[in-house]
Amino acid sequence: MWASLSERVGLTAAQQFYQHVAHTPGQPAAINRMGILRGKAGQPMAPGFSRTIHYEISGAGRIDYQYHDAYIEGANGDPHPVVFIRAINLSSH
């Protein structure tokens, strides 16, 4: 996925997105614009998840994601932060 993303939007923009979701998914992006989706499209996918965040990636499109600060997978899982990519749209707006 990252190879095709960086081919479409450029390596720098792809790295900026990765750094953002890896370290600060719930904070405003340092470089690119982002916002919270309204309505049904923005609803959290499960308890504890954020609303859908709409991240503008270098004017070439957007990536919509949700994050959870302490997600637990399965009965014996440990809490850890996760980011779920909900949609990638690389067409122009």
C-alpha cells in the first residue's frame, strides 16, 4: 500500500501521513489539513474509537481514518494504540 501511495502523492507526503498517524493521530496535523467527518460517515466504528478523521494528503486526495488509544484484540490481548484506515481516495477533489 505505501509503495503505491508514495507513487501517487510523493514520498514526502506519504511519510508525513505515516508520521502523523504513527505518533499523533488525534492531534492536528503539523503540515497537512485535517478535519472530523460529520454525520454517519464520521461515526466511530466501535466503542473507544475516534470519529472519522479526514486527512488531506498533498492536494492529491484524502485518507480517512479512526484511532483508538487502548485497543484490545481478543480475550488475552493487551491495550495498545491502533489506527484503522477507513478509506483512501486519491482522485482530485
